[in-house]
Amino acid sequence: MARVMIDRASENLRPLKERLATIKDIHSAASVLAWDRQTYMPEGGVGGRAEQLASLARTAHEMLVSPETGRLLEDAGGREPGSDDAALLRLARREHDRAVRLPARLVAETSRVTALAEVAWIQARTHSDWSKFAPHLDQILALKQEEADYLDGEHPYDAMLDRYDPGSSTERLVVMFDELKAGIVPLVSEISASLGEDRAAPLRGAFDEAAQEAFGREIISSFGYDWSRGRQDRAVHPFCINFGDPGDVRITTRFDPELLSVGLFATYHEAGHALYEQGVDPSYSRTPLAGGVSMGVHESQSRLWENLVARSRPFWSHFQPKLRKAFPGVLDGVDIETMYRAVNAVRPSEVRTEADELTYDLHVLLRFELEVGLFEGNLTVADLPEAWNTKMEEYLGIVPENDALGVLQDTHWAIGYFGYFPSYTLGNVLSVQLFETALKERPGIVPGMERGEFGDLLGWLRENVHRHGKKYEPDDLIAHSTGRPPDTAPYLRYLESKFGELYGLKPL
Ligand code: ZN
């Protein structure tokens, strides 16, 4: 009898699942077009491609908010707590509820305004002319504030965060950033006071691009990136993209022929995102459960491979001799320790994407505080350039030479991505919490890294993070896998011990 009821219950979900699969397919098809736009599309395709993407986005949105989808969700009732179907319904209802609260006019207007703003931002940044971008940002901010009103969070900025990191809140992030600020700012100023030598010098030289590419491919193959389910191409801004299924997860990278670190770490970073997507349970494909659970957890995976693995001594003890062989004559005399110090050189700088591991979060903190100020109404768009420079001086001890290297450097605001930046720091925090737990549970991880083998580490991540896709809420996933909620303490301990040792600081 129970068997019959269960069968009937899953039978009831079939029309809903088919509908959700179609919506997912439309998004995935749009992702293929987006991948093509950023890799191989000729310049002449820009206008046509924007229309194609807008049509697909509109079609998917209309299907999601349609009364038919609403009725299917209502009729679906409840499912056994903890089951895949219960999680699927929770996610589908959340997506549907969010979408129906936003008027179609607002969605269309945001898409139109940001398309124009992105072009204006490129111009503004090229000429370092804030006035070219400010009116566009005013419009975007007004639309985003309107969106926040419709979504009705506890704090107006919460609605922005929720899109990227469900369960996150302004209140929680204020606490997290306060803890990080208290730990990192004194460490940076202590190190800055003793900056004499240029430790990153070995990374500059003439590095053949084909050799860089071959070396990067060898390393991410050893991480476990599956080339039969992915590929790597070049892009100006490297990214990882998937099409709703772990069978095709692509990455892009870029190379600087005069600066080795750019290509290497972009490759490791994107491969970290891709390993996550390739590890999601294949039965979740074409459902709301497919893919990484949040941007914070996603960044934890990319930063784990980029920093905790590829900026570590065990890693370089194995790979530095290979790197020297890959670039004969360029890295002669650069031993393991020199390389380890080079890839961990601290130097407060203007640009976030070029920041070292220690100062990176201060760039994010600055953006977080400005965004909260904008949404609380304590700050206007006109105030941003000056507020930016003041905070740069306060946290990093430098003032950008111009706005192109300051307030205009990121694309996020131009494309409407308010609330995205904190995911980067959340990712850093979570990466250490996860890695620490993995090392405790699998003592073979570090000896493996010294042999250039990463199966133990990937196995732990697959088991505890990757395979679950979006099934659990981000906080629950972290609590399941590490035994406690997200916590800054392991991250701060890691930074203090790593950089304290590298720069010979006395324990704080
Ligand atoms: Zn990333």
C-alpha cells in the first residue's frame, strides 16, 4: 500500500519536473550562447546575440511565472523531509515566488539599462572618466532599490545578497567583515612596514604562452579535471560555465607572456569551480538541484585549489622542478622556497583581481561597505569615487592613481551585480574551514600533494560538497561537512600562521 502511494506521489510530480526541465534547458541553451559570445563569436555578432539571449531569458521567465507552473507547484503538496523531491520543490517554489514578485517591466528595464551601462562603463574605464558612467549607475541603483522593495527583506541589501548566497544577510556579513578587518588590517600594516625586497620578481620574465598552457593543463589534470566532460579556451575575463549537467563543464583562462602568475592561478581557480560542477550527482541534471549551491560555496572551491593547494609548500615541492623544466633558462636558480615566497608575496595594490591572498578581502570589504551605504541611503552614487579612495587609504594604505584603477575597475555594478562581492570573501572563509576538516579526516592529503596526487582531497570534496548540488541550504551543507556553521576563526588562524611565518612576524 505504501509503495503504491509513493509511486503515485512521484507520478504527480512528473508534469512539474518536465516543465522545470524545459525551463532549465532554455537557461542552458542561453549559457552555450554566452560561452560562445565570450570565446569565439565575431564582433559583428554582438547585436544579434543580445537579442537571442534576451528572447531566451524572457521565454524562461514567462514559463516560470505562468499560472500553469504556479498550479503544478501548488498541487505538488509536500514530500518526505530530506528527500531529493522535497528539496526540488523547496527550490522550485523559491525561484517561482521570487520571479512572480518582480513585475515584468522591472525585469525588462533592468536588462535594457544594464546592457547600455556595460558599454558606458567600458568607455568610462578606458578614459578614467567617472562622469560617463555615473548617470547609468544612478539608474541601475534605482532599479535595484525598487527590486529590493518588491522582495521585502529585513534590510534593503538582503534581497541583493539572497540571489547569490541564500540565507546570507547584511547583519551576518557585518559581523564577518568586522572579525576579518580586526584580524587582517594589523597584519597587512605590519607586513607593509617591512616591505623591502621584491619577492615576486621570479614570476616576471618571458614565459612562452604555449608552455604556460601545457603546464596548466597538466596540473589541472592531476587535480582531477575530466577533459572528456569539459574543455579549456581563452577569454579576457576567465570564467567557468556549465549547461545544467556535469557532462559538459567548460573553463576559460588567459595568459600574460610577461607575468607567469596570471595564467597559472586563473587556470587553477576556474578548474576549482569546474571540479565542483563535474562532481554534482548526475541524477540532478535538468532539475533545480543541478549545479553549485551558492556563489560563496562555489568560490570556496575555486579558492581552495587556487590558494590552499597551489600556493602551498607541498604543492611547489613537487611542481617547482617541473616548472623549471617547462621554462628552460627562465627560472634557473629559482628553488622551491623562492617560488613559494614569490607566489605568496604581499603587496597592497589598487586592483582587486591582482591582489595577493592576504589583502584580497580588504578590497571586498571596501565594496561591501559602499554597497550597504548605497542601499541604506547614507551614500549616493556621486559620493562613490571619494568614498572609495578614502577607504583604500584606510585599509590598504594607498590611494589609486585614477578612477580607472579605483572605483571604475570592476564590471559588477555595470551589470547590476550588487550583492555579489561578499561571495568572494565568504568563499575564502569557507575554503579554509572545509580544507581544515578534510585534512583531519584524510591524513593522506598533504603527503599526496607532495607527490602531485590529489585524489584524496577531491574524494573528500566530492563526498561532502560536490555531489549534493543544491540539495541542502549552504549553511546546512557546511554544518554537515565540517560540524559547525560558517566561521571566520580557521581562516584568520590560517592567514596569521602562513603570513606570520613568511614575513617573520612575532605571533600577534
Ligand atoms: Zn571564482
